[in-house]
Amino acid sequence: MNQGFEPTMFECSATVIAMSQVTTPLPLPAGVRTRTADNGNGLQMHWLEAGFEDPGRPLVLLLHGFPELAFSWRHQMLPLAALGFHVIAPDQRGYGRTTGWDARYDGDLASFCMLNLVRDVLGLVFALGHRSVAAVVGHDFGSPVAAWCALLRPDVFRSVVMISAPFSGAPALPFDTVEHGAPARAPMALLLEELAALPRPRKHYQSYYATPEANADMHGAPQGLHDFLRAYYHHKSADWPGNQPHPLAELSAASLAELPTYYVMHAANGMASTVADEMPSLAAIDACTWLPDDALSVYAQEYARTGFQGGLQWYRCATSQHYMAALQIFSGRTIDVPSCFIAGRQDWGVFQQPGAFEAMQAKVCIDMRGVHLIEGAGHWVQQEQPEAVNLRLREFLDGLR
């Protein structure tokens, strides 16, 4: 146990680990502070904050993904504050220094459904005394949360920036089934069977994340948590030469098999062994200026405390027909506020769901102001190429004014 932590206990799957009251300061630049408060939805929510000196500033909200933290936005906060915004980046439900969430695999899964994640964000905004958000910006799994914020409450979330994960809209309701019948089985169930039947059997990473074993596999990675995260972040970055993405022809097992193993895994492997095969050399680690070891240590220390189950619950809800059915009530609804999409040119996340990138632009986002693929960046674009991302965010925000 690191010095400065006073443990309490919680269950995470079958493992009992220490959930600590954190007192160790985060390595933040001057002008960025941390705060914690009740979000009105069962959480003591922790967030990073910049531009707080002048009351009345319009709010920009930054939402991280998996396996990340509010800390992932450390390069964006001061530049956005310099534009005149009040900038906050919370640790979302299941992550970091936010507490009040159920860490058990068999615990309160419903609290991690998309509508409640939006409720978390809205509660924090109101708790801070804001009636509206100038822009909600989400990366990775934070991207669909941001998109749903804009789709459900455009009166509050006045614009949206989606980073790395395209948003293809609300799940569709079955259509024209009276005359033609409903599909006998869910397409994803068939797809998973087809992946398992390939000559080299595969499995989809989201189905793996939904298993009881996933948290223990990553939290107890044989190579150690620090090296596991190093390999995971490297594998999905522009530093890994295999990240040369292209659109997939169709949603089929054969097409998905073109994805790297961090998305479509070998059937016998967990994520720890998957990324261990791509561990960068010591020379490559030394050359990695976008994620030096002291920054990586922040992630390793935080996930050592919390485990990964909180973030994995999001994937369980996203792959559950029960929770997805609740979102079908919004089938066909569009995002009408100004929107923007940013990703790394070397990010397979843009194309991992065939057709989503195109549908976002053609059908879902009615007022798309820009689509930017940034050279020299993979999936962690706001960390790999922060200046380029900050430039695109500034252009988008300036356009709103």
C-alpha cells in the first residue's frame, strides 16, 4: 500500500482489494486543481478544473474513456482555460478518485448504463452552478457519453466533440417486421459465433471485457500492472507500426479479423497476454515523449487501487440487449447541435465498427463542423498530439462564438 493511503475494503469480482482514500497529489500543472463533491446521483465525483478564477465563464466538459482518467486531459485544460472557459474533467463512474460506485462484478450493473452515465454528467454540471455547457468533449468511451448528452439534452449541452470513437446513433428499433418478420437472432451473437469458427478462432474484445475474468486478468497481469498498461497504450498508439487503419468492407467475421488483436483477440488469450506480445523495447519507451514513465505511473497507481471492473461495467451494459433496448426509444433521433470529430490518423478505433464513421456524418450529426484525422497519432490522440488536438478544439470553439 502506497504511503498516504488509508484503505477501506470493497469486493471486485472474487477478489477483495483495498479501495483507498487518496491523499497523494496528482502531478498537475500550475493552474489546474482537483475537487470532489456530491454529483446528486450517488457519487462523490472527483474532477480536475482550470479557468476557475473568474466566475461566470462558459463551461467546457472533458470526458475520458477506458482505461483512462481525468488526468488524460492534462494537456488540454490550460489551453482551453486560456480561451476563456471554465474547464472540468471528471473521473467518471467506475474510475479513479470518484467514489460511490459498486465495484463488484455481480453488483449494481444498472448504475453503469448509458442513461445513468449521462445523469452523472448532468448532475455534476448542475452541482457546479452551470445551466449549460458550451461544449462536451469525449474520448474513447467518453465519446458516446458526450454524444448522448448532446442528443438527449441539447438545451444543456450546446455542442459536442467526439474523439476517436464515432457515434452511429441510437440503436435501431426493428422495422417492417409485420410483413417480413424479425431476425431470428441478434446479429452480434451470430458474429461472435463466426469469429470463434475462424481457422484461427477469435473473440471480440468487448465480449471479453464482459466476462468475470477480464478484471483479474488485467489487474493481476503477470508482467505487472505498470508494464501491462505500457504495452496496452503502446499497442493502440501511432508508435506501433501495425496501426495502419482503413475502412472495413462489412460487418462480418472475415472483415473484423483484419483488426489488430487489441480489438479482435485470439480466442485463447486474455488482454494481458495479448498486449504482452507487443511490449515496446526499452529504447522505444525512452523515446515515448507523449507518455513518460512518471505519467504512466499515475495510471498504474490509480488502477492498482481501483481495479478495472468499474470501467468494464460500461462494456457489459453496451453489449447487453437489455440495456441497449432501453436506448431504442431514441431510435432515429439526431444530434442537432454543432458537432466535430477528431481522431488519430493511425487509430483503428475510427473504423472498428463498419459504417459508423460514415453514418455519424451522413445521418446522425446534422451540424457537423469538422472531421479531423491527425497525423502521428493513434488512439490516444489528445496525449500523443496535444497541440494539434488543441488547435482543432480552438477552431471549433471559435466557430461557435
